[in-house]
Amino acid sequence: MAKPISKFFEGLELPLKNIRWSWGAHGGSALLLRTWADEYSSKNKTVTVLREPSRYQQSESYGLDERIVHLKALWQGDLAGYTVIANVKDPDAHPREIKDYRDDAVFSIKKLTTRDDGAILAVLGDLVPVAALREHSLTHRTEAGDGPYPVDEAMRSGLSTDTYQQKVPAIRTWLIEVCRAQGTVTYSDVMNRFGLSFYPLRNVMSRLGHDCRNAGEPIITALIVDKETGRCSQGLFDEFHIDDDGLERQRCYARWGVANRESTDLPVSADTGREAAAQPNSLDERVARFAAVEVRTEQRAFREAVFRACGGRCVVSGCDVPEALEAAHLIGRDWRQGQNAATDGMLLRRDLHTLYDRGLLRITESGQVELDSSLLSYYAELQGKQTA
């Protein structure tokens, strides 16, 4: 194998839609599929182009969707169909990896047909030299399949779209299911399942997070963690000011109906029992709740110091629910520069923290609250209020 198969497709002017997940490419009147040598029958001169549905993993949804679309186009005929056959490193691995492939010629596809178990096969024709492929595609046409296209639309997840915005609802639904199981997923899990590369994934997470915040919900992207650390990326703090990603996951579990106080990781006093943990009446107990989940080392001491300095209450609203509060750095102070003393911050309710950082809520030198006019319909009672 002289070069990656993506370069092979690109050299034939049939670039893969997505280098990591695509199983073939369609350009003009030609369509080239990647198939596997262990699914090739020299006796019948056929190769499997779509295995029976039960053999596919959920993580293959992007490639599977695209393959179904490609095969439908071939099934209808009037298209020049071809396949390059690759050898697999490990036939039992998911996803499979290419060991090598023949890069000097591809098989033409005469027709698609079905097998009794539901698989779709390509009946192969001539072996076409790569150098002659363009000319061959001008006259070659794959025959139309017999009867209606045999793939049930229910097999498609709808994830083969290029537009990541269209995937946002499906990703949210999936994350809610993960939440109901009180689980987490990794960044690569999301990328593999929904056919996303890094930058679209980042945009999706931002969109989902802001949708949650606007709806007054926990940030559901806290369920997406790094494989090695089990923690969220810095982006969760930078964009949403959440440095307790573990606590945010507990909020997600509670919001979507499966978590309860018995199953959380909130600390419980041996002397007071769970009821005391659920309804603490001392500052020390509420500090423990506020600091319950591990956070960045340089932030933990800051959060606790600010919480104590503010008496465990939002300096603007007076809210004293630890799970609803965040330690906000004062404008002009930066935790990266070691400005993490109690005097570098103040305790704010989560929504007010966001408004403060966005410049929509300001606090004067005398400690009075000033609101942007766009907020007066919702936060009028805070206008002019003296901070605690």
C-alpha cells in the first residue's frame, strides 16, 4: 500500500466526504466504494457492500448512513459503480482498520443484489486499471437493482449530513439517554458516533451548552469528558464558568430524572446523616457541598475562600444554595496569573455570573448593581441593589 486510501480516492478526483469515517465517495457519474477482501467471493465474483443490519455497531452510524445513500444511488442504476477492495488488519475489530489495498486497479460493479440474510452484494465486472478509470466511467453503467431498494429507512440515523447544526437535536437526545444511565462519554465517542471532526464538535458543544443555559438547564455537555482524565476540557470553564464539572454532571442526572440524593457523591456527615447533607444549616456543611467535586487544583482553594468570605451567599441575590453558586473572578483579575485570593472574587448565582462576565451586569465601586437595559424585564428587582 503506497499511500493512505484517502489519498487514493483523492487522486481519482473522488475525495472522501470525511477522511476518518467515509466508506466511499460519489462524484459526477462515478461512485467508488471501499469493500473488504474477507467479504469477497472469488467463486461468485461478489463482494458484500452492506452487511446484515445486526452486525453494525452504533459507532459506525456516520459511515453506515453514507453507505446506504450511496447504495441507493447505485440501486437506481445509470451510475458508474466501482469498488476498491482492502485487506483488514483485524476482522473482529470495531472500527476496522485497513492493512493494505490494491491501488493499481478497481473492480467495476455490474449490479447490486441481496442475500437471504438481508446483506447487499455487488456483482463485480471487469478489473479496471486506475489509469483508465476516467475513460471507463464515461460508458460503464451499473444495472438497476430488481424491485424497490431493500434497505429500511429505519436503518439510517440521519447523521450523514454535512451540516453539524442538523445533528444538534440528535446529539442532545443521545446525551439525555447517557444522562439517564448516569454515565459519561468521551470526545471521541461523540466524534465517531456523529461524524464530527474537532472544530464542528466544539461548535456543537457550544450550541448545546448555550441552549441549556437559555432554558435554565444544567450544561449537558458536562457529560462529555476526556478519555484519560475523565474530566471536561477547559472550554467548560472558559465559556460557561463551570469549574466543578463533576457537580454539573450531578445536576444533569437530577434534571433528567434518574438521580436522587441517595446516589449523588455529595458528602454526608456521619453525625448528622443524609438529611443534614440535604438541608445543611451551617456554613461548614454548605462549604463542603460547594467544594464536593474535585476541580482544578488552582481553583479549589479560591472557590472555598470566596464562598467563606461571602458567607455562602450570592452577593447580589442572596441565594444560598451551594449548587446554584459560582466563585466569580472580579473583572480584571485572572486565575492564570495567580490572582486567586478571596479578595480577587465574589460569590454569584450562576446566571448572574454569566451576565457579569458578559458586561451586562456591573457592580460600581460603591457596590451598587447596574443592569444593561436589555435585562430590566427579567432582573428589574436587582437594579440599584447594594451588594452584600
